[in-house]
Amino acid sequence: MLHAVDLPSFTVETAKGTPCTHNPLGVKGCGEAGAIGSPPAVINAILDARSLGVKDLQMPATPHRVWTAMHDAKSA
């Protein structure tokens, strides 16, 4: 694991970007930052379902498919 003393010295600067012409403030949106946690959470739920006996899950992994797979694994 690197420590701060292991890194070379560097300077951080900001560059002025091009203002957005699509809104009065000239600012740009943050893109998909608000949705970045959802896909890993869904995949973790699917992986947890494997511990319940789920052997296979067809994509797309909709909530109904995950629930059905878990229910079928319990019944087996």
C-alpha cells in the first residue's frame, strides 16, 4: 500500500471549461452520478440469491425474476 511519502510531488489545477449553452446558468449536469450505486446493488442481490439455492437467472434480472427464482429454489 502506498503512503503519501511514496508519491511524487505534483500540482493540481482546474481548467475553465466551455459553458453549456442549453440553460441560463451555463452549467452542465453531473450525468449518471445519481444512478451509479444501483447496478452493483442489484448484482449483489442476485449473488445473495445464489446462497438461497438459485442456480440460474435469466437476464434481464428484473425484481420479479429474482423473486421467482428465490421462491422456486425454496420450493425445490
